[in-house]
Amino acid sequence: MSEEPPQGANNRMFNGPGGYRGAPKMVLGASPPPVTITKVFDAWNEMIENENQSLRDRVADLEKKVHEQTDEIMCLRSTLADVLRRISTIEGARALANNHAGGRATPTKDTVRLRHNNSDSARDVSKRASSYLPGRSPSSTQISRRGVHYQSTSSLYSDGHSSSSVSPAPSPSPTQANNPHPVHTARHTTPSPSPFASPARPHQLGVLNKRWASTSDFATPAHHQYHHLAPSPTPTNSQLARAKEAQYNGEEGIVKMYLRGRPINLYVPTPMRETYVPNGPSSSPPAKLKLEWVYGYRGRDCRNNVYQLPTGEIVYFVAAVVVLYNVEDQMQRHYLGHTDDIKCLAVHPNKLLIATGQTAGHDRRDARSWRLNPPSDPLSPEAEEWPHIRVWDSVSLNTLHVIGISDIERSVACLAFSKADGGSLLVAVDEAPDHNMSVWDWSRGERGYKLLETKCSADQVLAVDFSPVDRSTIITCGKNHISFWNYESGMLAKRMGVFENRERPKYVTSISFTDTGNVISGDSNGNLLIWQRGGNTVYKMVRGAHDGPVFSILVQKDGGIITGGKDGRIVEWDRDLERTGNVIEIPEQYGSPRVVTSGRGSQLVVGTTRNCVLGGTFTFPLRPVMQGHTEELWALAPHPGHHQFLTAGYDRTCYLWDTMAHTIVWSKDIGEHAQSAAFSNNGEIVIIGTTSGRWFVMDSETREMYSQHQDGNEPIQVLKFSPNGQYLAVGSRDNNIYIYQVSEDCRKYTRVGRCQGHSSFVTHLDWSADSQFLQTNSGDYELLFWNAGLCRQIAQTSQMRDVEWATQSCTLTFATLGIWPEGTDGTDINTCAKANQMDLLATGDDFGKIKLFASPACQQRARCLEYGGHSSHVTAVGFLQDDSRMISTGGRDTAVMQWVVSSNSSSSHR
């Protein structure tokens, strides 16, 4: 029988002189010792908590080391990518030097080897290879439609500051169409065993035998490679067989062409009357284009679309072009895979892959009617007109995957890669009425694999993002909502954000994540809210962070937070959302910060609502990296003596650009919508025509306004000085052409008269070389001729057949008969310009395309080279005075594009 424990033994284990004697026995009817058991559990819990804390500390240390190693790997990748980019620049410069030295581009043996390894020769002449699905073996039918391309080396082997573009061989003539060139389809697509495996060691690095297109070199998926050809030059062997063929009367020397069934008589020049055949063979263009520089940025209505890559390049988009701009090197590269407006952009966690989404093409606006009838051939040009997502490599500019064709109804509103799993998933939100959200295993298969799709919101969705710590968590926000989605077992569970007793904002305008996984949101009331990880209720709120909507939230690596708002302020906060006192006020002329992202070091890169990209810090003021127009763009005037040009548009602003420095020389607010512009022959004066019928005379250097004039109340469509500089012709939308005499060094203008006779608005005009005559086009497809000094119409138009014209901006003339495509309505071609020293003709149309023709383009089936990049109607094209470059302007896409004009070595193949 054991001893009774002494008094108080219920409160402790009894250890007598003989040591531990075990637990005390329970006495019948006595209560258990709860205090003793509680202390045991407390000690146990304390031990577990200590172990848990130790485990958390070790995990945190491991995560820190992983992040440090990830940064080191990213630095190595970016360094390698930058080296490859620089190698491509050197190789391109060498190729350009060889081209200039020999007068003709003759590929070296190494260059030929590189191009065969790239499979560039297997690209389709009749459609853009950016949509080529490499998983398919080209059938004999496909091969028969293909021809030889001469690739410009601008993606990795660029001729200087240029884009990824391909300069094709001219389209075969009808007699050559049945004898296509053979093609070879070598392709390097070695898949890595894991989407994030270590990069394979490239072979034969010393001779650059491998094109750096496979993303497996940078530990990214390489299941298939879309070798990107961009909507750059696709030679069209003139699809110009019109509904009604042109008719030629050899006796009278008249060729009759038809636009929408309406006949137009054009007079053949006397030297050509005996030999002219409307459907005869045409010459190939004597030159080709390569995109060198893009001015502009789309920030007015897009978000989260500016990032700085580890290579130092800033990536953003405008029109249908993604720009990769290295500010330090003053070099741009361009991804040209899209066919219409790009609406969103996302950067993969590895910082090398980029996803961009576009809207429906010009021919596919009614998306609902054709979603049920997807294109049978995803390689077809028709497929490119569907809204879709393109995943591409930022180093090689090669397209890897084209996702969402026939799945996205209207346009891709926003995109995001997953982060917690290394970027294996991609989420996209459609701009359809139901704003469908789809989750994709983007690297699976040629066109990705859609894991699921669900209705996101009946209201507008502004942003979507994955949690950086929870693989299955997705956040969306927009009008009247913020939603928390959990992806599990192929299903998405949705929880709406609960604001409780707080004021519900009309818009949740921005979202971001802290390093702990909490969600930070900004709203239209200017407030910041923190939503705790895993929940859907507000954890903390900061009222009045901005005076108006919060457009952007940036969480930095150290946990600090930077926000940008409609009030034009960029504010810095600590990790607890307490103000640090650092604020940047953006000047009103640049707009409000639409997106704020991290640059190198402490630098910030800011995209604004007035289509500017700015760079700077809280210490040093922001400066413009890129500026652009903000509204529809119409006026273009190349300088007659310098490498400069002027643009103006409906944003009431005129810019004078320098094509060599790629900068703005000056800008001026004229207070009215600008429609047209022209330099005087000496370049000292510039004339700006507006939509109100008013036109201004301005000094091109000092921007001093000398005078203003009024001709009617309709827009001034076209302005042009005579070759001798004594007259100015003003074409108005009121159907009249006003002639002015010029004096006092182009500072004084006296009206001579008015040319009346058009039954519709004037669209284009040209002076004769001797400054005596005018030829003009109108909106109802008229071609009229005028005696400029008398302001009288010339009725006997046959007398004008041999007149030499100083310019060729009229689109309806004998010299431009071949530029009109099949089924045109007469308004599809907006602009036309002839080079100053070359027999080269450029046109811009309603479908965002620029085409090059040999001049004159008088055969109905004229050959051309076709270039993309604009996503709106091309409103103007023009050559610099030495024909070294051509400038094009887009209408609603507000983009200004600068193209290098180079000799086409294939022009001899006619």
C-alpha cells in the first residue's frame, strides 16, 4: 500500500527522499487533480510552440535563401539574354555593313546556316508565320503555297535598332505561280523534361550555330516553337482580281477601272499607249521596309502594361506592336505577332516569357456570330483575326504558343501568370458581356490547354492576378466588386469581397499582394484596403490615400508600397501602410500615373494616362522616356531638309520629331483639333490645318504663330506648297480647293481664288512639276485637273496624260491603278506617297496595313510588300527627303512608326 501524499500533493508530483514514487492514488470520492493535468498540457503546448517557431524560422531562412538564389539565377539569365541581344546587334550591324559595301545583301555561308537552322525558309508567303503551329507537319498543299523569304535579322540578328521582321522575296508572277521554290523545314524543338528544368548546355556556341529561340535555354517550356514572322512583310501576289476587270481602249489610250461598280477613266501616258496591258506583269518594289522605331504608348485605357525586364529593356505596347526599349542603349526591338489592338500584357515569373492579348481583328468584330464556327485551319490568316493570347520569348521574339482562338469572344481584358508554382498557369478575362474568366495550362500543346472557364462578373473587370503564395488563389476586381477565387479539383469557388459597414466603392481599380499573401486593393474613392490572406473581409483600411481613383499599387521587395492615383501623385508607404513622406507630383502635361513599376535599383518606371512613359526616383524628378499622341492622329509632314517630321492630331498637340535621336524636338498646343500639316519648301514655315476650317502659319523653329486663316467651316483635309514655292493649295471638306499666293519668305498668304467642281469633299491633291496644274481626288472617287493660276477646272482631261507630277499623293490616278485590292469600296486606301528619289510607292489602308509598290503601279495585278503594326486605319505615310526612312501614322491607335527603307535585293526577280 503506497503512502498518502503530503498536504498539497494534489498541486505537484510527489518526490520524497526515496525519489519519484509515481502519481498519487485517487481516494474514493475525491476530485481529480485538474491543476496538475493543465500544467502538463501547458508545458507540452509550450514545447510544441517552441518547435513550431523554430520550424517557421528555419522555413523563413530557407525561403530567404531560395529567393536570393532565384535572384542570382534571374541575374544570370538576364545577363545571358542581354549578351545574346548584343550579339544580335553586332551581327545585324555586320550584315548591314556588308549590304552597303556590296550594294546588295548577299548572305554568307554562316548566315545561310543560321537561317536554315531557324527554319525561316519554311514560312508561308501568303500568311504570317507567327501563327504557324509547329506541331503540324506541312502538307504538300501547304508547302506548295510557300515560297522563299529573305529574313531581316532584326529579332536576334538585327540591322541596328529594329524589329523582328521578315523581308520577303517578291510574290511570283502568274507565270511563276505553278513553280514554287522548294522549302526545308528543319526545326529545333527539344522539349525539356520539366517545365522548369535546368537549361541544357547549348552546342557550338562559338560559331553561333544555334538560334536562341528555344526557351529551354532559359529553363522554360519548349514543347513547340512558333517561329515568329510577325505581320511584317508578307508579299501579296496581288489579290487584285476585282469583281470587274479594267478595260483598256488602245485607240483612245483610256483605261477604265471600276470602284463599287462605278467606272473611272484614266488616261495612259503617250509612251505607254502602244504597249500597255492592264493585266500585264508588274515589277517588284525596289525597296523594303523594316520597323526601326515606334513613338507612343497605350496608357489612356489600359493598365498594368509597363514592366522593366532584367535585361534593362522596358516592355510596353501600342497599336499592334509590343516595344522592348533599352533606354541606356537607345535601341528598340519589336514583337509584331499581333494583328490588331493589344489590350493587356503579363510577364512570366522567369522574366523572359511574355503573354499579350489582343482584340478581334478588323474583319471579326461581331464575335458572337462566329464563335460557334471557329476556323478549320488555325494556320489560316482568318485565325489571326480572332481575339487570342500569344506567349512569346522576349529574347528571341519567337512566338511559343497561340492561345484562345475560338475561346475568347471579344477581347482579352487582362492576363496574369501564376506565381507560387513558377508560372505554369495563365488566367485570362474576356471583355464579353459575361466577362468570362479562363484558366490555361499554357505550355501544354500547341494552343495550350484550357483547364476551366467560368463567368466572372456581369460588370467590367479591370484586373486579375494570382496569389504569390497560394497557387490556387485568384483575385479579380472591377466595377462594383472584388472577388476571391479558389481553384481546386478543376473547379473555381468564388467569394465576393465583404466591405461590411464601410462604403462600397463604385470601382475597385487596382490590386496587389504583400509578401505574406495579403491582398491590397485601391478603389475609386481613393482608399486602400488590406484583405487578409485566405479571407474575403477587410483587415485594414486607409482612407484618402489619393484624391480620386487609385490606378496602381506596387509592392517592393522590401515590403514597401508605392501607389499612383488619378490625382497625379505617386506616394510611398511603409509595409504597415504608413506614409513615408516621399511623394512625386507628375506634371499635368504627362497625365496621371496609370501604372507604376520597379526599374533598376530605386528607379521607378511610370506609364501615364496621356500615353507617356516616365522614369525617375523620389529623389530625382521623373523624365519622359517615351511620349505620344493621345487622340486620333491625322497630320504628317516630313521636313524637306532635315531628318525630322511633324505630326498633329485631335489632341490639339503638334510634335516635331527627330528621326536620328528618336526624340521630340518641340511640342505645341494649338488649341484645336489638327487635321493636316505641310512644311514650306525651305522648311522654315509649317502650316497646320484644323477641323474647324482654320489654318495656322507657324515658325518651324521658334513655334511663333505668324498668322491664321479661315476657309469655310469644314476640316482642312490637305495642304501642299507648289514646287516653286509660290503657291499654297488648301483642300477642304467643303468640296473646294483654295489657292494662295505665298510671299515674304512664306509668311504672307494672299488668296488667288477657289477651285469649285468637286461634288464631294477633297481627299488628296498633287502639284505638277512646273507648278501650273493640280490633280485632286474627292470622296466620291473623282479625279479632276485644275489650272492653278486661274483656279479653273480642265475639262479636256486627255490633255493631262503626259503631265509630270511633283508628288503622288492622289490614290485615284493611272499611276496608282494597281494599289486597289479586290472588293474595295474606294475609301479603303487612305493615303499614298511616292519616294523622292526612288520608283517606290507606299500606301496605308483602313486595315492597318502599309504596302509598298513599284512606281508607277499601273498594272491591275501590281505586286506589293505588305507590313503590319498599326491596329487602326493608317492615316498618313511619307518619306524623308533622302528616302532613308518612311513614317506612318495610325488613326485611333495614335502610333507613329518609323521604318528604314533599304534596297530590295530580290527586286531583280520580276
